[in-house]
Amino acid sequence: MIAEAKICLSCNHVFHGRADKKFCNDYCRNTHNNHLNSDGNNYVRNINHCLRRNRRILSSLLPMPHSTMAKCAKQKLHSKGFAFSYFTHTQKNKKGHTVHYCYEYGYLVLTDERVMIVRKKTNT
Ligand SMILES: [Zn+2]
């Protein structure tokens, strides 16, 4: 096979190697792969951060620590920075409405303006 001039994906230096080679050496390959992994970690970290903030916002909107549900203006969630696209899971309640949960706290859309905040009873 003919060695062709290629550009290393990690250090951007020109090297000569087989057509399928992407890096000038193992060091560059490892560096590149570690970098990819850390991007993945950042992505996971950012989402975890959103989920935890959502959970904190939901818990702050329950009037008492032992409350399990409370109605609330949807705008209130928005103004506190609630990220509606992030939740850990969904569950249908007895009436067939979908509750979006962030861990043990969740919300249920009642109308365009109002939501119901709920807390799952946990055994801990
Ligand atoms: Zn390199």
C-alpha cells in the first residue's frame, strides 16, 4: 500500500501513513479520543445540571416540605429558568395525563398557563 501524506486529526501535522491512518502516533490518537470523551462528559454534566436545577425549582414551588402537590403558574417555572425539555422520565397519572418528572419531583400541564407540581412519595 502506498503511504500518502495525511494530516493528523489531533495535532494537525502532516504525516505519512496508510490510507486508514488518522493520527501520526498513539499519543495523538489517545489525546484525540480522551478529548472526545471529555466532550461527552461535559454534555452529560450539562444535562445533569439542568435536571438538578429543574428538580430544585420544582421543590421550591411546593409550599411545604411535606406537600405532595401544588398548582402554580407556568410562567413561574419559566422565570426561575426551568428547562422544559429536560426531565428524567414520564409517568401517566390515574386520569391518563402525563407527568414529566425530574427525579422525584414532576409537573403536569393543566392549561396553557397553569401546571401542577407533584412530588412522588419516596421510601427514603
Ligand atoms: Zn499528531
